[in-house]
Amino acid sequence: MPRAAIETWQENGPLRVRRALAERLTALRDRGLLNVPGDPERAALHLLLLISAAHPSYRAAAPSDEEVDAAVAAGVRAFLHGYAAT
């Protein structure tokens, strides 16, 4: 796959989502609802990785809806624990 195609996809997909999420996290920080020190895009990446539908096991079947829901809920809890406003 050409590098330019990958870069275009990154800019219009994953990186666009990460930047938009970083803006939301910054707004929550500015309202005193989250503690986001440093780079909000790093915090956005943390949250995205914690709630990713990608499952680290090498199972042949995709995770069930219940497994995805549980993983996302656990990821959000972990994120909020790490970035809770003090």
C-alpha cells in the first residue's frame, strides 16, 4: 500500500478522531472535571487504547457484544481513575 494512502487514511480517520477527543478532554479539563496534565492528545490516545475493540487475545472468533461492553466499561473506569479531577 502506498505510504501516501496510509498517511491520508491516518489523517482522515484515527488522527482526526484522536484530535477531536483531545478537544473534548481539554474542555472537560477546563471545566475542572478531569485532570489532564501535559498533552491532551496523549490522554486521548490512552482512552482510545483502553476502550479499543481490538482484543489482545488471538481467538478465532470476534468478542461478543457483552465482552466488548465489559471491556469498554473497564477501560473508561481505568481512564477516569487515572485522570480524575482532584
